[in-house]
Amino acid sequence: MTAIILYAALLLLAASVVVNRMGERRVRSARDEIATAEKDIRTMDQRVQEARKTLETTRGTLGGLEEALAEAKRQAEALERQLDAVQQAPMELFHVFDRLEARPGTIWEVAVRRAPDALYTSGAMAASWRDGRAYLVVAANQKEALDRVAQRFPRVNGYEIGPVLTCRLFLPKDAAERKRA
């Protein structure tokens, strides 16, 4: 009986060693799985943080783009209104004074109107001189341009000659805008 008890104790000892070794292996594999899972969690957390930063940056960029889009729409509407106003405005005509004579000099713009008390020979003439005319004259200086226009449109015939200016059609763009203002 003692031998059976000793044999059973020895079997229990061997079984406990085997069970202990199996438990240690399971604990080791569980720890490895936990370490791998923690590493994966940290990697996913970093990706989530990067995605949040990207999302915040994208939202900021989107907000800036929405503001830029709204500003562009306002500018487009203003330009459309300006285009409509320009299209509805009467056409500005320039009459060329020196069509056949090639002259050296500056191109001058001279405004010529009919005097309010001038007599018109026809309704067509009255309509054509309603707003006056702008003549382009080539001359060396303002005085010469004024003299040439005055010879063609004398005051005794009911014409009024306005200021003599450098023609705005041939000025650089920025100078023409400053001259209008």
C-alpha cells in the first residue's frame, strides 16, 4: 500500500510538473499575444492620431478654400455686374481727324460739341451731335492739335471745343486708369 501511495505521489508529482510546464507555456504564449496586441494597439493609436491631424489640417484648408470660394463668387458677381453695366452703356466712338495724312507726333483726343443754342439743319444732325464727339488728332503739341480742330470746327458755326488730352487709347493701362480717376 505504501508502494501504491508512493507510486501515486510520484505520478501526481510528474502530472503536476507536466501541468505546470503546460501552464507556463500557455502563460508565455498569452504574454506574447498580449505584447503583440499592445504593439498593434500603439500602432493603430499612432495612425488614428495622424489621421486626426490630417483631418484637422484638411478641415482648416477646407475652411480657407470655402472662404476663398465665397470671395471669388463675390468678385465674379461684381465683375458680372460691371460687365452688364459696360454692355448697357452707350458705345464710345472716336472720330479720326487725320485719316489720309500720315503725320509724326502725339495722338491727342479732342472733345467737340455743338453749342446748346446752335441751329441744326436736320434731326439726324441733332441726333449725331447729341453727346458730342471725340476726335483723334495727330499733332506735335496740344496747341497745334487745338488749332487744327478749331480750323475744322469754328465757333461761329456753333461748335465748342473741349480740352485737348493725350489719347487714353494709347496710354499704358495703369496710366489710363489713373487718368480716369
